[in-house]
Amino acid sequence: MERVDEPEALQDEPIASPVDPPAGESEQPHPLDHDNDGEPGGSVSHAERGLSDLVAEAESLGIKVDKRWGAKRLQKEIDKAKPQ
């Protein structure tokens, strides 16, 4: 009696890698991508990302930014520096 490990119908099919997404499906985001930047990790809140935008605006206006300033203080300094 001949021993058969797999049915013949399955012997010619390629074996899918467990890390590859199934054909036709889009890749899922990393389960540890908390800030939706495509990379795992990241604990920058939306507020902190908004703060970095304010810092960039302030610096573009020539304001020397103190890293301890919050959004309220940054906005106040930006408003003072903008021409009326």
C-alpha cells in the first residue's frame, strides 16, 4: 500500500507565506501604529502634532520658541508677530 501525505490536488498549489496578505486584499495597518503614520509605535497625539505646526509657524516668523510653551502661548506669540 502506497502512503500519500497530501491529496494530489494540493501538491501543485503554492504555499502562502503567513506574512503575505492574501491575493487581492490590501495590506492591513500595523497593529501598533497608534498615530496612523504607517510605522509601529508612535505616541504623538493630535494635539502634539498641532503643536509642532504652531512651532513651525512661529519659527518661520522669526520667533525664538521656548520648548516649554503650549499651544496657547505659541498662538499668542504668533499673533503678536504677524503684521496687522
